[in-house]
Amino acid sequence: MSRATEFVQQFQKEVHQKDPNQTEFLQAIDEFLSTITPFLEKHPEYVEKNILSLVTEPERLIQFRVPWQDDAGNWKINRGYRIQFNSALGPYKGGLRFHPSVNLSILKFLAFEQVFKNSLTGLPIGGGKGGSDFDPKGKSDAEIMRFCQSFMTELIKYIGPDTDVPAGDIGVGGREIGYLYGAYKRIKQYDAGVLTGKPLDFWGSQGRTEATGYGVAYFVKELLHDLNDDFTNKRVFVSGSGNVAIYAIEKLQELGAKVITCSDSDGFIYDDEGIDLTLLKDIKEVQRERLTAYAKIKSTAQYHEGSVWDFATKADLAFPCATQNEINQKQAEQIVKNGVKVVAEGANMPCNAEAVDCFLENAIYYCPGKAANAGGVAVSALEMAQNSQRLSWTKEEVNEKLEKIMRTIYRSCRDTAKEYGAGNNFMLGANIAGFEKVAKAMIAQGLV
Ligand code: NDP
Ligand code: 2IT
């Protein structure tokens, strides 16, 4: 057994012993560790510096109480968090998630993956993540505002445009970022760059709303280009119907694909004519309604309860854009049976470990979230740059930069996988390419 293999195995044992209950965090670490040995064999100096312990331990965990009052006057208490995982490459950067499932394990997995994702963008941003177990579903606008104000009253102590810059994620979009920014500004005055994903009226960037969804489509566009192919008439599965899903559908349709599904946590739409995006946007962005409303209006659409990934119909590409672990092994097998050749993750860790293995065993092009969905955070970093300059770039400028960044990320995953003899294993490519830059910076900064 090589020294690197021994080091990885020993470390894996230790990390599981330390936080045995943090299932999602350990899942993300195990995936990372399953790919990193070839790099450590080539670079033994990182083994000497105990790099795995350094890079998997967050710099700081913050947990706080968020008290707020509902419309009926009841006192409510939620948990708020911010994980400041790694600042080797720049200020902590990453979204805030408001969802009842939020806990330390989920936020640590998201923050850990964010570190490598941000590194892959080539922009000067470290990694972090935060949020709350607050459930925005069914809450009034006034309740959302009061919650955001209370959340920011505490979070403000730890963030700043040069230290930690949150943005949106599940349950946090333009409306929430607006309320959070207002609360911040009331206490600390003007600091546009402290949050990204701001509405365009107060220093948001053109193209940020669309960036994650467009980015994942651009990533696959590059892959198809390598295969002498394109999106024309491709039948595509998309899951989710939130920010990432909607703009992935928009770009995929623009590039010639036929998107036949979208979903929420109750069920999914199958529309063989292709998803009607105007209708979908109206239901989700304007009415803030459930997907059942879509099938009531569009006669060609079928609504099914349950997961879209159990559905059997021919397709070419799949874009999971909802949440972690939405695809298990059985569902991965169904996806393969459906004829899908590319799985690109708009969401973070939507495929569990067995599902990923199934894709790799069946020579499916598997595009991991930390690379494929990096477009959102990349345009967030561009928003920070514009805020610092006190300038706004045009939609075209931002979009051009986004496409170029996604092309570079794709090539870096592809070329790194090749360099390490791993064929088309983009997961290995993304992990090693993202890690190398962070690890190098950390070692150069000394034992801190
Ligand atoms: P939104 O809140 O806008 O949408 C989330 C979508 O996923 C909704 O359709 C929601 O359905 C569905 N969903 C959420 N939880 C579950 C669940 N447990 N089971 C099934 N469906 C679920 O979030 P985003 O679109 O912003 O985020 C989607 C994914 O993309 C997340 O994994 C996020 O981390 C990732 N991501 C987001 C980025 C961004 O810029 N926003 C950037 C990079 C990655 P329902 O309404 O029923 O809850
Ligand atoms: O998972 C992610 O990359 C995000 N939610 C976006 C983070 C950001 O800072 O824009």
C-alpha cells in the first residue's frame, strides 16, 4: 500500500470517528477522498503537511438563535448558522439556505464543496455557507421580512464585503436578499458588496439570477462540443422548479433542447411538448404556487406525485436541480435505462454515492455540482467586483464572462482527469483541480 493510500485511509477513519452523525458532511468528504490519492502520490509534500486535516476542518462555525414573531403574534425561535470554511483564496463566499432540513451536517457539506467550487472559478473567493431551519413555505411577506431582519441582526457581527459575503440558495432569492440587505444597511450603512444576488435596483449584477442555470447548460455545451454534438432536439429531464431549474430550462431551450420535466418536493410535470417556461415562471416566480397549478392550465402536461427520477421515458440528458440526494442507485439505474448519456448537477450533491458509481460504471458523462453549478457563485464574484468598482456591467458582458468561466472549468475538469489517467471521470478532475489551488495557497500561508 502506498504512503498516500495509507494516509487517506487513516484520515478517513479519524474523520468518521470525529463527527459520526454528520451524514451529509461525511458523504461529501468520502467522495472527495475517493479521488484524491493519485494527487497525493504525485505530491508527497502535502502528506507531510497533514493537508487533509487542514482542508476538512472549517475555520469557524457560528450558530445563533433567531427569534421572530408570526402574523398571529406567536413567538417563534429558529436556528441560524454561518460556516466560515476556508479563506485561503479570498473572503468566505457562499449562499444562505432557509429550509426546515437545515442542520450543521448539511451546511458543512455545502461549505466544504463550496471551497473547491470557488477555487475552480479562478476568482478570489474562499468558501462558506449558512442558513436556517426556518421554513419559508406558507409564510406571509411580512413574516419573511421579520425573519430576515432578525437573522441579519446577528449575522451582521460576522460578515463584511472583504470578510464574508453571503448570497442565496434554497429558500433565499431576490426578495430575501433585499430584506437582509436592508437590515444590514440600517445598522452598518452602505456596503453594497456584503451580499450578492441583490435586486438590480440596488447594485445587483445583471445575469446573477440566471447564472447557475445558464452556467450548467454552458458546461454541458462544452462537453457536447467535444463529442461533436449539440443540444438540438435533445430530450432533457430537469428536476426542481426553483431558481436553478428555471434558468437551466431557459438556456437549454434557447440552445435547442426539449425539456420534458420539472418537479417540486411533492411531484413532477411531464410535458411531452416541452415545458412552457412562461407559464412555469408565472406560477413559480409571480404566483409563488405549487406545480399542480401547471397541469391544470396546460392540457398536454401530466402531473405525477413522487420523484421524477422514477419515471420511465426516453431521454438524452438529465439535470438534477433540486436538492442533495434526490437520486439514489435505483433511480440512477432508471436514468441509465431511459438512455441518458449525460448527468449534470445543477444542485449540490443531488446524486448519492451509489448513484454516482452507477453512472461511472455505465460510462455516463457525470458532471459534478461543484464544477457544473459554479456559474452562480462565479457571477456573485463578478457582482462583488462591480460593487467595488461602483460600476455595473451590461448583461452581455456578464454573460460572456460566465460562458468563458464555465468553459475553463469544464476544460480543467477534463484535462485534470486525463492527466491522472482517469478518463472522463470529471468528479476526480474537479476534486483534484479545485483542491490543488486551495492546498497550495494554504501551505504557502503557513500553519494557520
Ligand atoms: P429554490 O429554493 O429556488 O428551489 C428549490 C427547488 O428544489 C424547488 O423546486 C423545491 O421544491 C425543490 N426542493 C427543495 N428541497 C427539496 C426536497 N427535499 N425534495 C425535492 N425537491 C426539493 O433553490 P435553488 O434553485 O436556488 O437551489 C436548487 C439547488 O441548486 C440546491 O441544491 C442549491 O444548493 C443549488 N445551487 C443553487 C445556486 C444558486 O445560485 N441559487 C448555485 C449553485 C447551486 P419545493 O418548492 O417543493 O420545496
Ligand atoms: O451553492 C452555491 O454555489 C450557491 N448557492 C451560490 C453561492 C453564491 O455565493 O453565489
